[in-house]
Amino acid sequence: MATIELTDDTFEKAVTSDGITLVDFWAEWCGPCRQFGPIFEESSEQNPDVVHAKVDTEAARGIAAAAQITSIPTLMAFRDGVLVFRQAGALPKPALEQVVTAVKELDMDKVRAQIAEQAD
């Protein structure tokens, strides 16, 4: 599955739906973003069960502001509508593979229980 571009109209549905969605916040002028792009694209081909999405922070300033993006690239991972990973900086291929594997292996019942505990 190739990467998809998220917009104001598609962002919320993409990150709140069931399954895993990785979001790469990037900009055309950003060197590290351009280096990370092919790694992210390759991951999308190797993990067709994971939605790989990109947000151009220049074109979608509202999304970037709402997501509190202060540095790019920033990678976020959502699983079943829950933000489970967030990191600024371009990841090398092995690190991105590690993130994808870890998100796939999460016990979401435990994650939800931890979130509920923190809310109390």
C-alpha cells in the first residue's frame, strides 16, 4: 500500500479508525524529511496492513498546529484511535521497522487500562 496524503477533511477519520495508522509530518523544504520519505514509503510497501499517511505541514497548518508539531519530521503512530507513539526526527529504516513491530504487538486492552488509570 502506498502512502496517502492527509488533509483537514481526512485526518481525523484516518487516525481514529480501527487498525494502525502511521503519520509522517513533513515539509518539502526539510532535508531530513526528504531523507525519511523513501524509508517511510518502503515501510508502506512492506506493511500493507498498516496505513502510512503523510501530512504536509505547509499545506495543512491547522492539522500541524492541532497535533502540536514543533519539529519535523515527526512520526506519530495511532492504533485503534489511540496515539501510541510520537517522535520527532528522521528514523533510520531499522528503527522504523522496530516501531511498526512494537505497535503491532501492543496489547490494546492494557493500553486503554493505563490511559483510564492516568485519567483518574
